[in-house]
Amino acid sequence: MKIAIARARDFGQVAEMNNDHRLTPLAASLPASVPFVGPEAQERARGAKFTARLGANECGFGPSPRAVKAMQDAASEAWMYADPESHDLRKALAQSYDIPPECLVIGEGIDGLLGNLVRLFVASGDAVVTSEGAYPTFNYHVAGYGGALHTVPYTGDFEDPSRLVAKAKDVQAKLIYIANPDNPMGSAHGGKVIERMVAAVPDGCLLILDEAYIELAPEGTAPAISPHDPRVIRMRTFSKAYGLAGARVGYAVCAPSVASAFNKVRNHFGMSRISLAGALMALNDDAHFAKVLSGIEKSRARIASIALENGLTPLPSATNFVAIDCGADGDFAKRVVAELGKLGIFVRMPFVAPQNRCIRVSCGPDADMAALALALPQALRAANLTD
């Protein structure tokens, strides 16, 4: 029998009256917002499903069928908690990269790992440095723990390692964040550039190197950095190239002392048996992985050609999305995003000028590309009419 729950209309008003004063001063000062409005919320608002889901940088080519089978098999064991040490996946990753297992941390996607990392290193008022307009979820965590966020502008459409390090020295930062390849622009620095950045990290500071898209980047993008280097923590994910965004499996590579520190704050039972089983099998399915990389390469080229056909400029991409310069300002790009949404195409755009002159389109299968090709000229016409 279901246990009754009091109706909101009976007690909701009292709950609202008594709720706000229970928050910490920090929590009370923060806006009740999220870094991204999900496509599902947008679908509910528009009253219809999107035809093409090209805004969240998911892998439209899907996960490995072997991974799906592994997750299906693991579903019968969902009554059990997962191994809190994620031993099998850590062992497989250690063997794959030829690094010690004690240099690995498994978490609920890179977002979950970032939250724990900020909690470990940032106290109220501590300085943190990132690029203005870079991945906003990191900023969300910094605000949530009371850190003081300092930003530097992009140089062109690239995050600027030299500026980031200089700002970190200037404000005595505890953390520096950089994504390479970058989201939202799709640009990437060569590995040697990142190696020089690590060498310049000031004392007392930790560099967060977000490599969510590294499997999709050209050879030579990944730097040669010892996993024991205490100046850097590298974060990777199964969400992009492995097609498991909904499973929430990420991992960090870092010095054992940093990895061990996560045990102080992480949710030891935060991973699911189903997700871990899928990630482990995906890691071992090289054939599907190669097929996905090929599909993404083909889709990047198709997005670029669609942009050019409509008089727009596609930016070079080292990721599973393409940033398209719409040739005007952020207001125009915002109208293009809105008009595409009306036509059933979900895309996003950078938040900060001048990068917000662009829209950001995720790679996807041929049917999604055909839908984009049909909708984009209509969206551009409508956006120009509302200028």
C-alpha cells in the first residue's frame, strides 16, 4: 500500500513561509538557476518533441551495442549498490593508459567530479580562474562553495593559457580551469602548449584540464603529462565519444594524494551498477568506438557544408560539435537558435561576446543533418525578418 503524502495545497503555504530562513547565507544569496535549460524542458514548453537534438553535444550515434547489452544484464542486479571503489573500471582504465589505478577517480560525470574538486580546494573567498564564456557548470560549483571567480577573455576563439596563468598568479588562485578541446568554440591547443601551461602553474594552485572531447581531437592534442604531477588534474568522460551521457560516468587522472582526497567528500555510492557495466564494456568495444569517430568526422564536414551553403562560417572543430559564425551579433544568433527551435531543431549558443555571434551544433546521424539542412535557411530568413 502506498503511504499517503499530504497535499501541497494543504501545507504548501506553511512550508514556503518556513523554508527560506533555513538556508545558509551563501545559499540564500545564490540565484535559483541551472547552467543549462534542458531540451526536455524546452519540449514541454513548445508542446512537441524536437526533430533533431543537436544542442547538448551528446553522441547521436549511440553507445556500443555491447555496452547496451551489459547494462541490460546489470539491470537485474540494480537492487545492489555498486562497488564504491569502481574497481573493475579503474583497473581497465589503468591498463588502457598504462597508469597506476591509484591515479584514477571515478565520478558521476565530469560535472560531479568538478563539484567534489571545488568542495575540496575552494573555501569562501578563495580565488578561482577561468575563461569568460567557458563551460559554465564549473562556475556554478565555484559560486556554490563561495569561491571568488576571476575570468580572462578568449584570445580569438581560443582559451588563452598564458592569460589564465598570469591571472592565477595575480589573484593567488587555488584553481585554474581550461577545457582542451574547448566548449563552446570547439578549438584546441596542441599538447605542447598545455605542457608549457602546466609547467607555469604557480605554487599552491591546481590546473583543471577538462578533456571531455580529447578522443575526438587531432593527434598531438593530448599533452604528455605524468599522472603523478601534482600541478594538474585531467578529467575525461564516457559522455561524448562513448555515447553514454545519460549514464553519467566520468573519471579524473591525478596524483595519488589528490585522488585519495576525493574519498573525503565524494558520494561513495553515487555510481550505479548499470552505468559502470556500460562504461566498462564501451571501453573494450574498439570497433564501435572507431565507427563513432568516423560518423562524427563525417557529420562535422556536413555541418560545415550546410553552414557554407547558407553564407555562414563554420569554425574548425576538434570536438563532436561545430560552432558556426552567424556573421552578426549575439542577438541575431539568439534569434537563429529560437527560430531553429520552432522548426524542431535543438541547438545552443555561447553566452558571452564575441563568441555569442555563433551557434553551436552537435554532430549527429544523417537524418539529423538532413533536418538541419532543411531548417537552417528558414530560420535565417525568419531571424532576419525580426531584426
